[in-house]
Amino acid sequence: MSKNYWPHFIIALVVFAIGLGVWTVKTAIDNPVELDDTYMMAYQDVDRNIYKIQKMKHEFKQKYQVRLLTQKLHFPDAHIELEVLTKDGRPVSNAKVEVLLTRPDTKKYDLKTFAKYIDGRYVVDAKLPVEGRWNLLLKIKIKDLVDYEKYKLSTRRVLQ
């Protein structure tokens, strides 16, 4: 007497597919999607004002330049320096520089602060809770112009 194993195989395949579906939903619930913070505002505000933001960034770039002097973060005491210069190379001392240090994959370790103007440079000192890759987000405001910058830094090596 020969047995037919096809019904067992089909049932096993259906159970396996249901198991994968449950696993996918559980993984998605345990690891929620983080919102992008590139412009340091809610994505709805960015969506509503993106043309104004881009126009302001363009006007800012025509008058000023931003140079990040720090290439690598030191763990646990990070020291970040940047320059805000006019197009002719003179330092700008009246900029308000808001800094957000964040991990690329989570908001859990976000560090938000303001840079201090010291000797022609804007300086930020921060205690990093973990090693690895970090995103440095800057919001630079000079009078009525605002620029947003994003840099990728690491405690382990210089990122290109």
C-alpha cells in the first residue's frame, strides 16, 4: 500500500507561512520605525514647508559656508568643532547653532544641545553613551536665514 504525502506537505507549508507572518508582525511591533529628524521638526511640518526650507537653504549657501572641523568622534567624550564663515572667509559670531547627535538606527541616545562660539569656532562637548556611528544634525540660524546640515561621524574611524 502506497501512502500519499502531498496533503502533509501542503499542511506543513501553510503552517510555515502562517508562522512567518506572525514572526514578521512581531518583529515589526518590537522594532518601530523611527521618524527622520533631518530638519529637527515633525515630518508634517517639513512636508508642508519644504519649498521654503529649500529656498532658505539656497539663500544661506549664497551668503555663508559651514565647515565641519571634526572628522572622528572620541568615545566617551566627544568634542566637535565647526566654522560658520561668510563667503569671503570671515567667521560669523552671531549664529545660533542647534546640534543633535543621534544614532542612525534609533532615537534612544539622542543628545540635543547648542554650540558655543569660542575663538572663531562653534564648539560642542558631549558625553556619548555608546560607541559607533553617529549622525550630527545642525540647525544654523543667522538673522532670518536657516540652514540644515547633516554629517556622518564615527567613534571608530573617519567616515567619507
